[in-house]
Amino acid sequence: MSKTAPLLDRQDKRTVGIAKAAWQLEDALNDHLASDYPSDLAARELHFEAAQANNEFVKALWFMVLLSTLETPTWCNNQSNFFSYMEPDKRCTIAGVSQDEILLSNLPYIPPGWAILMELCLVFVIARKLLIERKLQIQYFERMAIHNYYTLSVNQFGLAMCLLEVADCLFFAVFRPSFRLCFLSRTGFLCLLPAVRRLARCISAVLGEFLSIAAFYLGTIVFFAWIAVVMFDDMEGLVNGEPVNKGFESFRTTLNTMFVAGSTDEFVDCFLRTYTAHRSTGILWLVFLVIVQVLLLNLVLDTLVAAYTAYAEEAEEQDSKEAVEGIKEAFRTISEATGEGDEMSRQVFVEFTKEFSRSPNVRTIPEHNAEIVFKAVDKDGSGMIDEVEFFSICGVIQYDFWTTPEDSPVKQHVSVLWNNKHFQRFRELVHQGHFDTIMNSVLMVNLVLVVGESVYDLNDWPETPMMENLELTFSLIYVMEVGLKLCVYHWSFYWSSRSNQFDFLTTWMLLISSILEEMAASASGANIKRYMNILRLLRLLRVLKQLKGLKKVQLMVETICNLVSASKAIMTLLGVVTFFFTGLSVQLWGGIMYSSNPKLEESEYKEKGLFVLNFNDFGTAFGVWVVSLLCEYVPVFPDAIAKASTIPGSWLIFLFFYIGGVSIVFELVKAFTIEAFLELHKKWESEEEEFETLKEIENEFKMDGLHLHYRVVGDTQVHEKIMKAVEKEQKELEEKHGHSHGHEGHHGHEGHHECHGEA
């Protein structure tokens, strides 16, 4: 529900207008803008319910994935101990097969009965979200001829998946079959995520260009397969104890061999025997590899990536324009509702931020913060802001910011120490960064000790007593460093820096590890000595404490963090694809991949001993698909499945995964990652500029004795595009109104103090 009590009894024009404007701005910043909004406050309250239900829906999906990982595989014993826990190796057995051959992920399994109950609870949460959205769409937006605020076809798909999941649960609870359809419905739930739907639309829009080149690529493989089978199908002779024409016995096997050779790095194994027997075939294989591997395969992937990039840029540009239009529309709605013309008063702005904060989709803006933000933007002190200044405020709204006192409680409670001239000098050292320089020197000495300890460990030399004592001494020095900083800075101020968070956590981990090592050394023969090597690994934290002070390391860490944030959508889609194939493979092939299975005799899968990569449960199956993803196409797995599975043609699932998961989604992930990294790398050598409005707000908080910290919420690249569009619109408005408000300047991803690691 909303964060404050609803005001349904205040259906006056002003209240309705402010609520409507808050809804418009919220959707504009969240890429969900509609052409119009209901004037009924009951619709606004229903929107709050839908937003809260959506938050619960996302959590339910996480639990659904966890449940899929830990639930008992259907091929295992689900007849007995339905509500009681059993060890996985006792529940998952195969008659006549040693338990040592049945390799599982070693994850604990939830009893089937409890898993069904948990599943039904999660379906209830998902269905509730869908029904609330359906009610909001039909009762309000459909009547306004707005058919896409919540797409009913998507909503109906989600409800159909809920019915399928419930039916599957009930059928399983009653009949206990060895096959379930839950992987379909759960994948369907994941496909309801906006990021997945948006990327799926994007991929489907460029699929035509991809398929046209892919068809030519496959046609070329078929053509060369026809040539190869004509040449080698009846060829006799042995090479290294194997037939010369192995893999070319029939058109089906030849087609598979040519596909593997043209799509993976396995072409040497495919062509080695024929090339050994007849060197002249090298010309044929060279032509094939140049055309297929070098030209067509890269052309297929480059075509897909180019089309996707062009479509994505066009979509992002359109989203930025819609965000700007939404901000303008929100201001116009407020102006019409309040009758204040082209300006907005402080009181209206405070009411607006209060209403805006009620939605579960946005962070709460305290009234005190709203007052300070308004004061910072209202430069002439008139108590009114115009459209240009409102745009500045909307830029600030996209940041998550918080305030903290800067000075330690020592200032109030131990004023004698605080005002002492020696302590004042120490505070200056801390503020100017000289204290960190001193501690970096200590870390360098400690680093030499870590290298020495590692040399002793690798050569099994006993450490000297001095080295053991020094390790504990350095740990105590780091604890003292934290304590001294907290005598200067307030805890909340100190903890607002990620650098300080890292220092605090590693300091206590190092101290605990040093104490445990001392205990282990004094307790001869105790079990704790088994963990000595693990404790020694924590010495690497000292190296990290040293490296984090390097500018290049800071930039790389920040870039990686931003890269992860920016790639969440495409990685989510990749995760959904992998989740589907993992769930499907457990249902189809669970319990068939073990070493004594006679069907796997003479298979490369058995020769290489890949039995740990099987489909016995979700964890082991996930490992197979990760390997297939990173190695592109691994013919060992489909070959083993073709031999061991009783389902004809089920090995083709690996081909579908290669086309959909590897050739399309994973290639887009790699292309997106490279492009995003290059964009972020451009900023390494440039000085970071701050959004001017935030700097003004920071100064206002300082006057109140508080320090402002802020960072961008969500995808920084999307934020930048929106902010560029906002700044462009600001300049146009300034030219239109014939005055400048001094809002020039770029926007940083985080507050100045956050970026540079200062408290």
C-alpha cells in the first residue's frame, strides 16, 4: 500500500492534479509513461497496490529460482517421506547402480510436500500482482482508450502460467509422476519481467536480418556436407585405429560433423583423419573454413549485433524524449491544478514531493530535504520556481541521497580532547588525506611480510616467531586506524564511503584470522589446524587494502560496478534462457548419465570422464549449460544424450540452445559488455563534472551542519541519456524564457566525496 494514508475524500482539483502529476513524473522516470492518467484518486491508490505487489512479485521470482535449485528432482524418490527430509544420496538412487556413480550437486533437497506448498504460496503472490494490474487497466485505463499501460495479453499469459503451475502442483501431489511442466510456467513468470520483455521485443525486431544471413550460413554447411558425403561415405581404411570416414558415414552424420567444424574449434578433430589419409582434402577443408568460420559465422554475429545496437540506441533516444515530455507534462498538470501559472510555490512543491514519495516505486523524500532542494534551486529567493528550475529538481530526484553529520560524537562528549592542539593537528592530517598516506606506508611494509609468509608456506618452512607476532601487530594497527578515524568522523559519515566499508570489514576479518591462527598454533593437534591454510588466504586482504588506494584500481572497480549495473537487463535475459534449458534437461535426462550405463560405452563423454556434468539435479545441469555457453557448442553432450536418452531426437535441444542462447543472447551480452566498457573507459582520463544543482544542494546542507552523499539509482548509462535530454530541454526553455539559471555542467554518477573515497 501507499506510504501514507490515502486522501480519497479530497477529490478537489488541486489534490487530484498534484497526485496526477506525481504519477506522471514517476512513470516518466521509470520508462512507463502513458498518454493520460485517471483523475480518480482511487486509481492512484490502486496503482500503489500494484507497485507494492510488483515489488513482492520480484521477490517471489527470486524465491522461485531458489526453489527450483533446491527442490527434489522428479526422477528421484517422491513417493515416500513426502514431508520429511532425506539425504540426497538416499532419495536419488538407481536400481543396480552404485551410489558412487550417481553424482549430484551436494545441495540439500527440500521435501517434495513442503516444496509444493511453498510453490503454491509463490504462485499466489504472482497471481495477486497480475490481478491488481488487470483491475487497474480495465477499470480505469481501458475506459480512457489507453490499452497499453498494462498489456492485457501479457497479463493473460501470466495468469495462464499461474493456472498451469497450480494444475502441475496438484497433479504431482496426487500422482507423483517423474515428469513435470513447472519449468515452463516458471520460465513464463520470468518472462513477465519488463527487462526481459523489452529485450525480447528488441531481438525479435532484428531477427529478420539475422535469419537471412543465418540461412545462407546453414545452406553453405549443407552444400559442403553434400560434397563431403559423396567423397567419403564409402571410403575405407584406418587412421590411428579409427575409420578414415568417421563422421562421414551418412548424410546425417556428415551434416553434424560439418556443423561442428563450422561452428566450433573442434574442426581439427573433425578433419584430421581424412586429411591424414588424403592431403589433397586440405584444400577442400581450407575453403570450407575460410567461407564458413572466417566469413559467414562472423558476418552472422556482426549482423545481429549491429542491428541490435541500432535498435537499442533508437529505443533509448525515444525513452529519453518520453522522459522529458513526462516531466513537462507533470509541470503543466500542476500549473493547471493549482492556478499558479508558469511557476510553482514552495508549498505546492512540498505537497508534490510528499505525494510523489507515497509510491512504493520511488524512494521517500523527507519534507526537510524537499525544503532544502527547493531553496537551492530557487536562486532569487522568491519562493517560486519555474519550468526550467523544475527540470533541475527532476534531475536530482533520480539520485539516491542521504545526509549525515560529519564530526564524531567526541566533539560533544569529549570536548577537551577535541579542542586539544595535538588532536586538532591529527584531524587536519585525516581531512587532508595525510593519515591515509601514512597507513599506506604501513601497508607496504605489511605487504612485504605477506610475500615473505607466502614464500615460507610454499616451501614448507616454519615461520619465525617474529613473523607470527608481526601479523597480529599489523592487525591491531588496522583496528587502531579505524578507531582513530571514528574519533574524527561520525559513524554514519564514515560508513557512507564504500572505501571505508571495505576497510572496516577487512580490518576485523584480519584481526579474527590472526587470533584464530594464534589459537591454532597454541592448540597442537586441534581440529582448528585443518583450517590454517584457509585463514592464511585472508592475508590477500592486506594486498587488496594496498591496491584499493591506486587510482587505476579504483577506476577499474568503479567501471566493473557500473558495467554490472548497466548489463543487468541483458544478463537477466541470458539467465532466463539458461534457467529454461536447465529445468527442461533435468526433467528429460535426470538419472541417465552414470558411468556403468551400457548405452554410454565408447562415447567421448565416458572417455573424458565427464560424468559430473550431468542432469541429475538443477545444480549439475546448470553446470552443463554454463560450459555449453562458454564453449559455444560442445558435441560431447548431444552425442551422449543421443546414445543414453530414450526420447528420440532430444539431443536437438543442444542445437536450439546454441542458436538461441549462444548465437543470439550470449553474443549480444559480449557485444554489449565491450561497448559499455569502452564508453566507461572514455571517462577515465576526463575529470568528473557534477550536476550543478546537486552541488548547490550540498552547500545548503552544509549550512545546516550536515553532509550530503548521493549516487545514481539504477542504470547509470540510462540516467546519463535522460540527463542529457533534460539539460538540452533546459537550454531550450532558458532561450525561450530569455534568462539563464546557471544550471550548466554535467552530472556525476556519485557525489564528489563518494567518488574519491573520502569519508
